Amino acid sequence: MKIPEGIKYSKDHEWVKMEGNLAYLGITDYAQDSLGDIVFIELPAEGDVLASGQPMGVVESVKAASDVYMPLSGTVKKVNNVLLDNPESINKDPYDSWMIAVEPTDASELETLLDHVEYKKLCAKL
Amino acid sequence: MKKTPLYQVHQDLGGKIIEFGGWALPVQYSGVLDEHHTVRNAAGLFDVSHMGEISVKGPEAGKYIQRIVTNDISQAKKNQVIYTPMCYPDGGVVDDLLIYKFDDEKYLLVVNAANTEKDYQWFRSNLQEDATIENISDKVAQIAIQGPMSEAILQKLTRINLADIPFYGFMDKIELDGVNALVSRTGYTGEDGFEIYLSPADAPGLWMKLLSAGEKEGLKPAGLGARDTLRFEAALPLYGQEISRDISPLEARLGIFVKLDKEVFMGKEALKKQKEQSPGRKLVGFEMIDRGIPRHDYRVRFDGKDIGYVTTGSYSPTLNKNIGLALLESAHAQVDKTIEIIIREKPLKARIIKLPFYKKRYKK
């Protein structure tokens, strides 16, 4: 199970990577492994304003559909549309497969997220 | 959760265990897609020990079964397997099952795992003939080997010429590398293959022998996930989805397994009436035009009106499309018609297509 250092994690198994003023979001290695083969995703539109905890997209494996939740509040600035045709890349490279980039509404929300040590502990308990 | 005799083997080999109908079984090993393609192109090994086995013996065993199921077993020969629905008096389905005929006085019925107890009670409460019924599920393990390489792999373990077992035929007391088993050319994937019934104590050993015998041919263990996508592409019904207490076999396109010219059987009057008036609902296949994966229970609409629901929907690994089976009002069940599937509250376009999605490749 890969849990890289230097990025933040949510309890719902999303990762957050800050680059400049944008937060790139994706799902973790643990999440892709639990879902199995990902065959379909849905993403929000650029400009959507989403609150922390709100669904921002859907990831579907062969067996089931799962919501992906916003780990923080923000405005969608970029959408990784390439993933729509290659959802399997999330299985292969979950941390390179960012789904959207948002401009956070409240930078302090970042502090409420887990670091790699805390996230590792969370996964160990599951 | 009940465990099959192969539970420890699944754990040791890295199967991902889930709960299914009260049983702990692997949903996948290497991954649903990989296992699915392996079965279509080579062969896969499935633990189906959760299936229920009920023995029916006695002078009137045949007469009894003939009265309780919808298919006609009067012409069945020894060592033949017959697929049949079994109905309530109102035409709803109790279960669908396989009937193995040993001789006129001895049959084995193989039923869906989750229905085993219900079926057993049903069989007992409807018995009027001279026959005895026994639930032997706990004494029987079942392994399925499915895919075009199945025969070549299984042949390595036995002196019996497997080519002598026809489609829906079986041989009893076959020796598979020292293990005594019943082998039938049956399955639930749309591919050639075999189902092997044996003593629970022998199951782990045979599983490992099969895996090593099939290594060169690419045999892999497979789970419930691939079993479902495989049967779905071949449009084989699943109890609780395509057929149920509330769906008749005529609605579910299983009319050829309902022999209305039989003298008497449970559900005959209701099914005959349904056939004369033509059933109100019909199962159809469809493929998505818009982006989205249909799932079980999603609503289907046409022209703003609710016309039915999805019984099974999935991404199809073989066709690389999103497809589904839906039970629709008969008037709307026309090939090429554009319908709407409600996915997360959005109506998305789909087209009704011919079934099956995948042409079965049985060896007949």
C-alpha cells in the first residue's frame, strides 16, 4: 500500500496535493485497491463551487459505484478530462491520477486533514 | 458467515473474501477484469460449493419432479442434466435449478445457495408422491472450471475421455487424480466447461491439482465478480434479479423451459393464462448511448413515463460497453427503441438491443 509523504489525506481516502494556490485531488492507493478495476468516472465541471464533504464525483468499479467527497471546500479550476477515457490509470497510478484541481476557499481546512503517518494509522485499523 | 471447504485455500492464495448470501467467498483474485478475460480466452476456476444440493429418490421421484418444475423431464435420459425454473401456483419463481438424472428413481437437484433452505422446505411441503427428499448440501463441495481450455486441463487428471460427456451431460464416480467426483459439462459463464461435485474433504486437494495442471494453459482462480459479469454477458438469469417471486419465467425470456403441454405442474394455470394474454412485462437487453453504467434497480423511462427497471447492469468487459438487462412493459420491449435509464437522477439514453450480448460458445 503506497502512502507517499508530503501530501495530505482525508478519512474518506482522498489525497490532496498543494501546488501553488491549487489543491490537486485524487483517491488513494487504499481506495483504488478496495474498489477493484475502475471502469468509469464522473467529474464536476470547471467553476463548480463545492463544500467540504460534498460529493465531487463518482468512481465506478465493475461491481459498484462510489461517491468521491471533497476533502476541503473550493472552486473547481481544472478537471482532468483525460481520466474519463482512461479510468484504469487510477488503479495503476492513484497518486498521478489527479481528478480535479480546486482553489481552496479556506486554507485552514488543509490543517484538518491527515498527514501520511496519521493516514497510515487509519488504514492499519481498517 | 458459512465457510466453504475451500475457505482456507482462498485465504492462502490471496482471494478477496466478501459475504455473499450468508457465505464467505472470494469476490476476486487477480481482479474482475483479468479473471473475466481469462475465462473467455483460457480457463478460470471457481468455488461454487455454496450451491445447494438436494437428492430425490424413490419409485415416484421422476413423477414428483415432473409435477413441481416447469420443464419436461419425461424424455430425460440417464446422465442428462436439465435446466428448469420452478414456480409458485401464481407463476412467480421459487428458484431455477439443474436436475441431474441418475436413473428413474434417483435425481440430484442443484439450487441457488441463498434459496437452499427455502427450496428444501418447498420440496418437502409439496411432496405427495412416493419419494424421499434430502438436503445434502453440507456433504457436497463444488468446483467449476470454465473457459475454452477447460477440457484440455481437466483431461490431464482423468482417464475418462471427457469428450464423451456431451453438453448438459454428466458422469458419476469419475476418478480425478485419485479423487472420486461427479463431472458435468455445465456452467454459468457462456463458455465450455465443467462443474465438479465431490466430497468437501477432497476439495482443497483437487483445487490445487487443477491449478497446477492448468498452469501452462493459463488457468487462474476466479471469484464471484467475474462469475457475475460472465453470466450477465451471456444473458443467463440470476435469481433475485432476472427471476424472482414476482417475475415469471415467461417474462424473463425463459419460455422454452416452460412446457405448457405437460399434463400438470405447479404454476401451469397461471403461466398458461399469462402466455395466452401475453405477459405484461418482458426482459430486454440494452446498451448505453450516453455515458453511464446502469445498475440493478435503476428506473427506466420512455417519454417521461416509468416503463420498468434494470435487473442487472454493468460494464461489459468483453464488449467494452455499458449494458444492461431490464424488465419493461411489453409494449416498449422493441429492439432499437431508445429508452432512458435514470442514473443518479439523470435520464441517460440507451438503446434496446438483441440478446444475448455475448454468443455462448458451448461445445455441443
